[in-house]
Amino acid sequence: MPREPKMYSVCLLWVVMMVATPFASADPPSLVKDIETGVGQIPNESDPRHLTAIGGVVYFSATEPTTGTELWRSDGTAEGTFLVKDIQPGSASSSPAQLTALGGTLYFSATANGNGDALWKSDGTAEGTVEVASPTPYNFMTWTVDPLALGSTLFFTATDYVYGAELWKSDGTSGGTVMVKDIVVGSESSTPDYLTANDDILYFVASGDLWKSNGTGAGTVKLADIYRGASSNGIHELTMLGDVLFFWGDDPATGYELWSSDGTPAGTAMIKEIYPGSTSGGPRPIAAYNGEVFFGADDGTHGYELWTSDGTATGTVLLKDIYPGSDDSLYVWTV
């Protein structure tokens, strides 16, 4: 089994507009608006989450006593920071989550009238914030997989009581919100995860295997069964570099190692066995930058350190032994 990453949580919710404005500004961070103004021995907080930018507006969920947790928006000014809609009227919460931009429209999950999570969309106005598809016969799965916008289509994982958790898509209409394919036939679930796009192709992991889809049932096909028929959660960290997909694959003979795929079964293979034998070289987050991927790996000698790969075995190398010897230097990192 791979070692678990040593994860640290950092909360960066001070300036809502940091994700929407250019970073060239030298202005220091500042409070945009005190949404929850109540005070006490411990100051109350609105707890902004799921920040998502569309144009010059950032959408997010926030909490205040009279409306509960609902959808808000901000243009970076106090006057331009306000509630979009009280979806669940009163102090109860609709708890918007999985906010995703598709064109100029915001898609998200929300709960209304005690009916469970449903797919919603918003144009930034109360009138234009509407339910796309009700939670019956399926539930939008807000707690597992981030939706993915690809072209004019939103892909997501949803649970149908007949088909289980499978891959769905939506064009923003109720009639156009449909299951793509019942990968595990019947009520059992394939639970698609790691949704990743390259041009008009969607890559994802289902039932521990690597799949791709063009948005049709016939075009949703398995690329690799790395764990050779066994049930496994053995594919992680799907990352595109150009037209090549990089990921960690778990083969019982090698453990977790770095793999790549060109979108064909024949072109899906391990790049390099970083840690020889069945001990895992990964998994760690993978980031694409400047024609290479960067990641943390353990080769059995240097501990978890920073590695890089150009997609070839010879080009997959330790970049630097930051903490000399067998101790780890990498905990959590990103590009």
C-alpha cells in the first residue's frame, strides 16, 4: 500500500476577489465585506467557500443568520458583494457546492425544500438562478467529485437509484441532463472520479480503471485495467501535458508508479519504475509546467523528493535531493 501524504490544511478566505483580479496589483490584501457582522467572544464568520470566477465576478457560498448558507457574488467592492438568491428560504441553507463555470453560466449543486441535492445554474441574478434538474430520480454528488466543463457540456458524477453512481452530462436543460453510460450495469456503482479534459475528450477513473469518453455511450470506453481485473482504487492524479495524460497507476507487481496514456490502450503504459519492486514510488500530486510534469516520488534511497518527467523513462529523474539522505522533504506542494 502507498504511504499516505502528510497533508496540511491552509485556509485562504481573506480576500474574495484574489481569484478574479490580475496578480500584477501591488495592493495589500484587504477585507472586501464583513458579511456576517455579528460579534461575540469569538467573532462570527460567513465562511466563504467554493470561490469561482466568471468574467469580473466571483461567486461563492457564504453564511449569515437570516438566510443560512447561500449563493453570493462579488465584484471586489463592498457594494457589489451581495446575496444572489435565498434558494432555501429563511435561515435554512441550500448549501451551494461544486461551483463550476461553463461559458458565462455558473453551475452548482444545492438543496431546496428538503429534496436533496439538485443541479442548479445561475446567470448572477435571482431570477436567472434556477434548478436545472431535480434530485429525483438522481442525486447530484456534491461530496465526491468536482464537475468538469468541456465545450458546452457539464460532466459530473451522479447517483441514480436504478443505475448507481455513474457518469452524467448536462447541456443546461432538464431534458439534456442525462446519464452518459451505465459502466457497471445495474444498481452497483462505477463512481467516476478524477474528471480531466483534453480538447473534446474526457478522461476519468471508474471502478479503479482508466476510461475516456466523447460524451456518448458508445464513445465511453476503457483504456486500461492496470490492476489486472481486481477491484482497486489504483489510479490517481490525472494530469494533462499537451496530448499526453500522466497519472499514478497501481500494478500489484510494481506498486504505484508513474504512467502515461496517449488515449489508446496500446499507448497506456508505465513510464518508469521509480521504486524497484512492489513498493510504491508514489502517489503524490502531479503538476504540468513548461513541457514537463513535476511530482513527489520515493526511489527507496532519497525519500520523497521532487522529480520531473518528459514522458520517457530516461527523462524521468530526481530533480533535487532537498533533504539529503532517506528522509522526506516533500509534504504538500503545487505549481
